Amino acid sequence: MGGTGLNPPSSYNTLASNTVSNNIVGIYLDVSSNNNTLTDNNASNNTNNGIYLWSWSTYNTLTGNTANSNTVGIFLYRSSNYNNLTGNTASDNDYGILLDNSNTNNLTGNTANSNNNDGIRLASSSTNNNLMGNTANSNSWCGIWLWDSSNNNLTNNTANSNSWCGIRLGVFEQ
């Protein structure tokens, strides 16, 4: 897979000030990797994901990381719950920050600008997440899109100059 991986489940680790690029995935927390701290890492220019929390990775803290020019900058997938993302930058990706079927996460003060789709997307029944003070500007689709997701709290976010919409609720149908 490439990059820095915590596989199989690996918990209570600190990854700080690492640079990972030109991999399939930059930083990869495998199934049930819990209570890890990722701080000030640069996971840019990877083929798929910059930072990837895969399936049941919970209680992780991501602070001050940069994940630019990937397919997905920061991706929380399949029940990656109770994570805190603060002050991260995920720009110039296809998707900046993507939560897929992941619940009860806090996203605070993150920047997701100039992505080819959405800056921040909550998808596939992602519920009970808090998005506070994030910036999602100049994305090619929406700044923030809650796609098939409910019971989320959005407060003091900025979503300006996006091609389609600032903040969108609902499922796309044509």
C-alpha cells in the first residue's frame, strides 16, 4: 500500500512531523486502529488517500496535518467514529475531507479549499458529527455536502465561492 501504515490494528501511537508522498496511501490506519495521534504530518501527492482511517478506527486525533493533491485528502471510512480532526488542511484533492458511514466525529477549524468535488462531504449515513469553524471555499462542487446523512451539527463554517453550492443537504438525483 505504501506510505506510513498502522496494520494490523495498532493503537496509542504518535505520528508527528512526517512527510509521505508518491504512495498509493500516505498515512493508513488499518481496521480498528484506535487512540492514535497524528500531528503536523504532510501526506500530499499520493495516488489515493493522503490520510486514511479504515473501518472501526476510533478515538484518533488528527491535528495540523496537510493532505493536498490526493484523490481524497482525509478519509474516514466505515464506522471510523469518535475521532477529532482539528486544524488540518485538505486542498487540491478530488475530495478534501470525506466521512463515509462514520459517526460522532468532531471537525474543527479545518481548511478544505479548491478540491475537484466537495471540500467536506459526509456520506452514507454519517450521523452525529460536529463541524465547527471549518473553511470550504472555491471547490468545484460543494463546500460542504451532507449526502444521505442526518443528525449532524454545523456551526460557524465558511463555504464561499464554490461552483455549485456552499452547504448542501440531500442526495444527488438527476
